[in-house]
Amino acid sequence: MAFELPKLAYAYDALEPNIDVKTMEIHHTKHHQAYITNLNNAIAGTDTEKMSIEDICKNISKFPIAVRNNGGGHYNHSLFWQIMAPNAGGEPTGDLATAINNAFGSFADFKTQFATAAATRFGSGWAWLIVKDGKLAVSSTPNQDNPLMDVAEVKGTPILGIDVWEHAYYLNYQNRRPDYVASFWNVINWNEVANRLKSAK
Ligand code: MN3
């Protein structure tokens, strides 16, 4: 079974004005599709075709770089589309809010750490909120790596992630990555992040 581009649960213009329609459309249909096409080409005819994308990531050191880059790209973007939603944002509640307060002191302190990780990731990459040893932590990874990968500097289960490749924001924000990160808070689907926390524990 080849990997396929997941459908979005909302329209390309649904995250306006925080993420513009053109960026969403190109990001999903061109960038994410390219990672999937290249991943499928890299694993065609091998046993890897039977593996889940999560298991591929967890064993990524055993694979060629094309699988690392494109498999990571597929996993990361699949998560990214789900942890965003229209009419979202605000602050998390319930167990997720408690876990954030326990790990970072407050939601404001978490936001600062996450935004700093996103702003200071040099070049292309991702910033993450992960579950590590049952607790929440912030990390970042280069390129299309992610914290599931056995090569990650900080390993854990990602429950929230932001794409800080220029293709994720350049049309609307040009070089202003911090402005893009600031707008990202308006589109976070905290229900999905809370569900991922539950599954990760
Ligand atoms: Mn991207």
C-alpha cells in the first residue's frame, strides 16, 4: 500500500488571515504531495511498504536519507494539518492545561519557550511540543526530522508542531518568521493536541 495525501478537514481558505489560502494550497498539494511521491518511490518493492509511517520514523537510522527526508515530511505534515483548525486557538483546558502548567509553570511560559524554539531553529525545520518520559517538553528538529526518530537529539512523541520552513509562511510573512509563529496560536486545534496527549501517555 502506497502512502497517500490525507484530505484536509477544512478548506484551504479556512485558516485566513493567519495562514493564507495560496500557502495552504501549495503546501498541501505540492510540498506534502512531493514528500509522499518521493517516499513511495524510495520504498517501492521493499518490505518498508508494509510499515506504518510512525514505525518508519522510529527506526529511521536504518533507512536511506531519502526515506528520512520524505518519510519525515509525510509524518510531520500529516500532524500539522490536524493540529490546526478554523475557529480555533485560545488556551487549552483540562488535562492538557494541567500538563502544560506542570511542565512550564504557565501557558504564557510555554508559549515563550515554543516560540523561541521556532524562531531560533536555524534554516529549515520544526518546533515541537512532545511527551517525553510522561512529561511535556519543547524541542526542535532540522529539515524534516521529528522527535519520533531514533536520530533525534531530543526524543519523544510529538503532540503539537509548527513547520518553520520558509514555504510555510513566505508568501504572506516574507522573512518575518516570528509574525507567522505569533499567528499560529490563533489556529491551534487544542482538542486534537489533547487527544494526542491522551494517546501518548
Ligand atoms: Mn512544510
